[in-house]
Amino acid sequence: MPITISVRKNGPYLLSGDLGELALTDPDGNPYDIAGKPMIALCRCGASANRPFCDGEHGKIGFEAAEAAGDAS
């Protein structure tokens, strides 16, 4: 099953699929252990205490994303 990345409106990036094929590392190159997880949520608001993973803080701070498919950046 391919890895799919979905953008949640005003929320995180959701990654699902065969995450065993995904290499997710910290700035020092150390891998995050995501083996066996069917889905992970990556923070895009910057307020998570568990970055790079989402902890729901976006809802508390009122994060509003401007991006949508097809928007010119």
C-alpha cells in the first residue's frame, strides 16, 4: 500500500499506508520509531509539544492554514 499524505484543514499532515517504508529522521539523522503504526500526524502549526508529531495544539491556538491544492505560492 503506498504512503499517502493528506492535509487536514487547519490541522496536521496525515501520513498513512506502509509506513515501514518511510524513513523519518530528526535533524541529527536519528530515526523516529514509527514501525507498526497505521497512521501518523505531523504538526504544521509549530505549536506541538511533541514535534514533529501533532498533539492537537492547533485547535487550541486557532491555527488557520492558507494552503489548498491549486493555490499559487
